[in-house]
Amino acid sequence: MITLRLDHNLEQQVNNTAKDLGLTKSELIRKSIKEYLGKLKQPNAWVIGEDLFGKYSSGQGNLSSDRKKLVKSIIQAKRHEENTH
């Protein structure tokens, strides 16, 4: 058995939500805690994609720090290519 103290606003939200869903406050709180704990067990985005990050690496370690300079040089190269054709 757990005793829980809630501030007035949160208690009102629980009361209103339970009423709207046709649940008792205890049922709503049990379901909410169960769902929250289930989400804690789910892997986060980093864990899910860890084997993919860096898989298609460009080999350039400066992409984030020199992005403006790199984009500018790509645009200039394309313009140069268009002008020579």
C-alpha cells in the first residue's frame, strides 16, 4: 500500500481525468505508473540506432565545425561546373 500526496492542481487533474475516463483515481494512477515504468524500459533513440551512427561516414571530422565553408565550396564548384559546360 502506498500513500501519495499531490499538490492541489495535480490532484484536480487526476480527479477530472479519472472522471472523464470513467476510472477510479486508483485505477488511473496504477495505469499511469505502469505506462511510465514501461517507457523507462524502452531503449532510447541512441541505443536503437547505435549501430547505424557513423556507418556511412564521410571520413571528414570537420563537417559540423566547417559546415558553412564546405557548403560554400560545394556551391562554388557547381557554379564553376555550370559555367564551363
